[in-house]
Amino acid sequence: MFPAAFDYAAPATLAEALSVLKQRGDDAKVMAGGQSLIPLLKLRFAQPALVLDIGRLPGLAGVKRDNGHLTIGALTRHVDLERDTELGKTFSILPEAAHWIADPLVRNRGTMAGSVCHADPSGDWGSVILALNAELVAQSSAGERMIKAADFFKGPFATTLRPDEIVTAIRIAVSSAASGGSYQKLERKVSDFATVAVAVQVEMDGRKVARAGIGLTAVGETNIKAVAAEKVLAGQEPTDEVIAEAARQAAAAAEPKDDIRGTAAYKKDVVRVFVQRGLKAAIGRAQGGKA
Ligand SMILES: Cc1cc2nc3c(=O)[nH]c(=O)nc-3n(C[C@H](O)[C@H](O)[C@H](O)COP(=O)(O)OP(=O)(O)OC[C@H]3O[C@@H](n4cnc5c(N)ncnc54)[C@H](O)[C@@H]3O)c2cc1C
């Protein structure tokens, strides 16, 4: 199928892009890597009057570390994160999750921020940013605001981003505590979206879990932050019983549907098993000094 007709603009600067969005935000669609938007245009599920291509804006690609934060620019592609060996030493969940996304073609063009803004409940990055308690830097011509990952997803393919805003970066606080993460994904075949996936990040305080972050993929209307499960772990030694209880709470938070990928009951049980596995892997990495 061919897309409906649309105007196309590729501004040279962020300021110019924001000014276009201020005027035409309601009938425009931002395009970064185009890996989700172009299929939507072709299927005519999206028919914007204007496609605003931000793919070549300067200064928005790459990962920086400053003031205790990791800042992932909005044009950082999945492949950039997958291959970042330095990042793997501190936030191994990022290259690990990147490797699970789609196939090399999509990973070479698609961006982490684009995936998060697309807000597909089956998207992998949504759960990762929930587990990491990340923030999104949203910029409009009126200024900048930070949106917590937990406040970002409103429903399937819907976020709290305003039509005049562009996400310019994803920010993650870097902890001085021993920390580790893991992304566990079940897919029917290579490059498929998740049947179920789970993101886990822990910070340790000696033998106890100081903080745990858990995000669930493809088991609800949005990526889900498993808050009750996180609370089970906070301040506790991660014994088998504590981990099993956290995994049960995460499964209880999941709201999957029966579909061709499996029954709701099966998916809930995969959540339980993956949270157990993910926690053990993340804690092992934190204690072994590898993120
Ligand atoms: C064959 C195939 C397999 C896939 N498999 C997976 C998979 O296994 N797991 C997975 O998670 N995803 C998968 N995807 C989805 C895809 O990887 C991501 O959704 C995609 O990479 C999004 O990034 P993008 O830069 O291409 O965004 P685009 O397609 O350019 O944009 C997506 C949406 O986000 C908005 N947007 C993009 N960037 C910004 C920004 N900076 N600020 C504000 N709004 C913005 C756009 O307006 C649009 O609504 C797959 C896609 C394909 C085609």
C-alpha cells in the first residue's frame, strides 16, 4: 500500500523543528528512524498532513555521562547501544535489550527514543526505561520539561508528550551502588515482538537490595512498572523466598490477553519465571561487579 499524501520537512536545527511543531503539531508526525512510522503511513493507520523528519538534526545522537546521569540522545539508534561496550560495563541491560530488538536492518535505523515515543505495549525499550526509572527530556519552543518514565505511557500508542514537543534525550541516574540489570525476552522467532519480556535493574546495599526496578513487556495496555514486586525487594536480602514473592507480585500486575502467541495464563507464568531469572541474573551481575 502507498501512504496518503503528506508534506515533508527536514529542518536543519532543533529550534526550526520546534517552531514547525508549534504551528503544525496537531497535524504533524515527527519521524526519527521511520521504522514504526513508515509502516503506519503505508497501512494508512497514520495520515499526518506533515512528516517532520528529525533524523539529521545535529547533536541528538550518542550517549553522554555528566552530573551523575547517563544521557542517551534521541537519535541514538538501537545498534549504537547494542555495540557500546563501555555502556555494557555499567548498564548491561541497554546492549542486552538492544540486541533483542527486531533485526539488524531495523536496529541500524530505529532509535531508542522513537521506540519509546511509539509506545507500543510490546516495545522492549518501554520496560527498560521503567526498570531504570529513567526520565524523558521533552523540548518545545516554550522550553524543556522532564517526564518520568512512569508518567509517560498513557495507553496503547499514547503518551503524555504534547504535540508541540520532541523528546531530545532519555536520562538515567547513575548509581554509585553496585548495580546490575537483565532483559529476558520470549519471542516466537528471531526479530519478532515479545510474547512476554521482562526488564530488571537492581542496586545493592551490601547483601540487601537497595532498589529494584521491574518493567513488563507485552502483557498489558502499556509497558507495566511492577511496583508491588519492586517493593517486596526493597531493603531485603534477596533470598529464594523473597525473589519468588516478587515474581508472584509481578505476575499479578500483568494483564495479558489470550492471542496467537499464547494464553493469558501462560503469559502470566512466563512473567513469573522471567522475573525470577532476571532478578537472579541482575543480582549476580551486581555482586560480581559487572552491571
Ligand atoms: C520488522 C520490525 C520488527 C520490529 N521488532 C521490534 C522488536 O522486536 N521490539 C521492539 O521494541 N520494536 C520492534 N520494532 C519497532 C521498532 O524497532 C521501533 O518502534 C522503532 O525503531 C522506533 O524508532 P524510530 O526511530 O524508527 O521511530 P519512528 O518510526 O521514526 O517514530 C515512531 C513514533 O515515535 C514518534 N517519535 C520518534 N522519535 C521521536 C522523538 N524524538 N520525539 C517525539 N516523537 C518521536 C514518531 O512521531 C512516531 O509516532 C520492529 C519494527 C519492525 C519494522
